[in-house]
Amino acid sequence: MILGQYRTLASFKCVAPTLAFHLRQMPKIVGDVAQSFSSKCASGSDGKGKKSKKGGGADKGKKSKKGEKVKKSACGGGSDGKGKKKDGKDNLSAVLHAIEDLRLEQTPIPEALPGQVLLAMDTVGICGTDVHYLTKGRVGSFVLKKPIIMGHEASGIVAKLGKGVKNLKEGDRVAIEPGECCRICELCKKGRYNLCPHMKFCANPPYNGNLRRYYNHMADFCYKLPDHVTMEEGALLEPLSIGVASCRRAKVRLGSHVLIIGAGPIGLVTHIVAKAWGAASTTILDLNEQRLQVAMDLGVTHALKVCKDMDVQEAAQKLIKEIGARPDRTIDCVGNEQAVRLGIYCTRSGGICTVTGMGAADIKFPLMEALTREVDLKGVFRYCNDYQSALELVATKNTGVKKLVTHHFDIEDTIEAFDTSRHRKGNAIKVLIHVQKRDKNNKKPFDK
Ligand SMILES: NC(=O)c1ccc[n+]([C@@H]2O[C@H](COP(=O)([O-])OP(=O)(O)OC[C@H]3O[C@@H](n4cnc5c(N)ncnc54)[C@H](O)[C@@H]3O)[C@@H](O)[C@H]2O)c1
Ligand SMILES: [Zn+2]
Ligand SMILES: [Zn+2]
């Protein structure tokens, strides 16, 4: 069912050509859009027929060849690339060697050092950052200079305790907060450990990630999952924590009117958190109708389509008119110049405009507009003490976060999983990779 409005901000010069483009390229989706133009709430359509089938990813299409291109692991182990090592220990890992060179190969099973746990990995999500390293070899100042193991949105089972670990036991199901800060620098001590200059973050060069069968991690950055929370939701706590951090930085609270720019996984989880925290309204913008449909399924108040070549100031005025008032909290989940500019122009005087999106390094934005209307501009970098809140959210509320998951793959099909994610095949939003058999560690199946 379509909840809320779903409309193109109509005065943009680009509307007609864009629509024409969609008519040629995506007739099914245009059907929905046309319907929602004619009826404000478009209650007759549920749009379900247009979604990709959940769980279909691993079963559909050609399977990637296991261990293709594999010769020798650059992350420390010899490998035959086909699963089992000769000594019988299997630590199949997804190793990014260079741009467009992702391989499945064996790496050594690590030891659980003091304070760490060895984890038998269960579920790992693919994130835009992973895709960026695959296609560009860098994100901002982080550059891939030597091979790394991919994966940072993950959950696993405690397989072994390192010395001194008291908070977990073998067999515990955990979500993994993927950074390890130094704990002794000024920022760590001040409780802003996400800004620690010595942070070792999974799959952020030069550090290895956890898309592999076995991985060790500091026990106090592992969060035990209650029985009713699935391993998949455990992996989704990573993007959800970005949503929590974004709403925390934007001071979203009861009665806030929140504008979210971008309906990708990060924009969608930001809406989930804002709604759970009592936002009076959430308005979400995107270029892509399918993503706006998902946003509507998740209960946004307004879902509005924007265009690539829109006039930002004109669009801001349209948006304010459309939703009846300026949002007092804006969270950019795109990161390009157009989106950040739009965010500043839309935000209410005295409000907060938070930029979570990470796009171009240098952008032009209307500083005087922000200064003279006292719109506070804030950045968000990952999360800090937000994982537990994200866990409480999925454990206690029906957040709908599962709706982000469009595809599932086995670890052996990692190459295909990345291909699906980067090309948004089957309208992919969140693609999950299963290191163990699906639902093996869930009390009830993920899809139920
Ligand atoms: N700050 C952090 O710690 C942090 C963490 C994770 C991700 N990110 C960043 O957050 C952003 C979003 O991540 P994601 O995984 O959702 O990415 P995504 O690419 O899947 O989604 C971005 C969405 O924005 C839409 N979009 C593009 N241009 C737009 C525009 N001008 N107006 C409105 N919508 C537009 C796209 O259609 C897409 O649906 C990325 O820039 C990512 O790098 C930041
Ligand atoms: Zn991520
Ligand atoms: Zn530190």
C-alpha cells in the first residue's frame, strides 16, 4: 500500500524530460508514479509487484565461479581458493586485491588475543563504501595500497574466548561494531572514540574486514543479540547505528520535523530512527522512485522525487510549500553539492542541517544563507556509543528494517553479490552475504 504522498516536485525544468526518460526505461514504475499523481494518497496501489523478491538473490542467475582467479592469499595464507585448506581449516575470505580485483581465497584463522573473541561469522552486509573500494580503490583519504579482506556490517557466533573476556561466552550470537579505537587518546577519553586518529576500522585500508569464516574482534565491541533478534538484523545494526548517530547529531526529538535527503540504506535507516524517536514528520527525497516506494512502506510522511538538474532554490521553495513548513532538522544522506545546498535552503532558521552523506571532497554551499539564518551545519562520522541504542531499537520495536534487505547470497557467491549491489540489480538496496547456512543461528527464520 502506498502510504503518504509520492510526488515529483513539479516546477523543476527537468520534470518533463526525466519523466519521458522513465517512460522509455521503466514503464512499470511510471505506472505507479502516474497513479500517485492522480490521487494524493494513491491508496489503491501497493507497488508490491515491482519489488525484487527477497531471498531470491542466491537462487537466481548464474553462480559465480568459486575461487576464480585465486592463486595465493595476499592476506597471509596459502590457498587453493576452493574452500577447504589442505590442513582442513577453512577460512574462506573475500579479499580485495586492487580495483576490480575481488577474490575468494583462504586466509589463516586468527588467534583470539587477550580481550578478544574468535567469531564464526554469520551474516555480512555490503555497503556503498565496500563498493567504492572495489570500483575506485579509495574513499576520501583512505587508499587501498595492499589487499584487504572486505566486510564491516556483520554478525557472528562466539567460537572462542581470549584471555580475560568476561562479557561473552562461547555460542553467543553477537553484532560486531567494526571499529577498534585506541582508548587512550584525548578523543577516546572524551567519549568521541569515532574520531580516534588511531582507529582500526574493518575493511578500511589498511585494516582487514570480516567477510570470512573466522575473524577475531575485541569482546567489548561485540553486542549479544537477544534470541528474537536475527543474525541478519545483527548485521543491519551497522547502518542502523549510522541512522542513530545522524539523528543524535541532528538532535532529532519528539515533535521534530525531519527532512532526509536520499532514500538509500542510510536515508531509510535515518527515517526509521527519527520515527522511533518521535519525529512529528519525516520527509524523504530521492531521484529514484523504487527507493521512494520503500520509504513509503516504512511510513515516511512525505516521499518526494527530485531531479538531477533541479534548481535548488526553486526546489526548496516547492518543498516547503508542499509539506507546509520548513523542516527544523535536515539530514543529508547523499553528500553531493546539490543535496547539501538543498538541505541548507530548506532548513528552518535556527534549525540543524546535518551532513551524513560523503560525496565530493570539495563542494560549494550557501554559507551566508546558513549563517544569517543560524542554521547549524554538522558532520557525522560513523557512530559512537550508538550500537546499543540501535540494538534496543530492533529488539523492542517493529522498525521495518528488514524491508531494506532485497537480496541474499552465500559467501561462495560473493562476486555476484557485489555485482548485484553495485549495479543495483533487481532494485537492490541492502545485499546480505551468508557465511553460514541461512537461519542456522536464528531462533525463527529471518523472512518470517
Ligand atoms: N558519515 C558516515 O559515517 C557515513 C556512513 C555510511 C555511509 N555514509 C554515506 O552516506 C551516503 C548514503 O549512503 P547509502 O548507502 O544510502 O548510499 P546510496 O548511494 O545507496 O543512496 C544514496 C541515495 O541518494 C539518492 N540521490 C542521489 N543524488 C540525490 C539528490 N541530489 N537528491 C536526492 N537524492 C539523491 C540516490 O538515488 C540514492 O538512492 C553515502 O554518501 C555514503 O558514503 C556516510
Ligand atoms: Zn557500511
Ligand atoms: Zn583514540
